[in-house]
Amino acid sequence: MNRKTNALLAALIAGTFASASVASFAQTTPDAPSAADQKAAKEQSKADKKGAVAQAKADKKKTEAQSDANEAAADAKVKNAKKAD
């Protein structure tokens, strides 16, 4: 094997050990969320819901505006067609 291959293998092995140590550490953390975590999750859920409602309202307004614009364009085409006659 040449130097590049050896360096690559050494890097892969080092990365594997680093991942294993992180996984080992992650397993030692407690599984039960604290009261603060639960409260934060609840508040985040409320904020997500409000954001979804606001996005839906904005989408509805955009759709209505696009519909109005399409109707105006169609009216203009009819008017132009009548002028052409």
C-alpha cells in the first residue's frame, strides 16, 4: 500500500473510534425529558400551529389575488378581441 492509502485508512479508523465514543456518551444521557423540555416542546408546538395557520391564510390570499389577476387578464383579452372586429 502506498502512503495515501495508509493515510486514508488511518483517518477512517480514527473516525470510527470517534463515532463510537460519541455513541457511547449519547447512551449515558437520561431518556426522560425534563419539565422545562416538555414546556418548551409544548410552546414550540403552539408556535408551529400558529405559523401553519398564518401560512395557510397567506396562501389563500395569494390564490385569490392570482385568481383576480387571471380574471382581469381574461377580460382584457375579450376586450381586445372585440376591438379587433
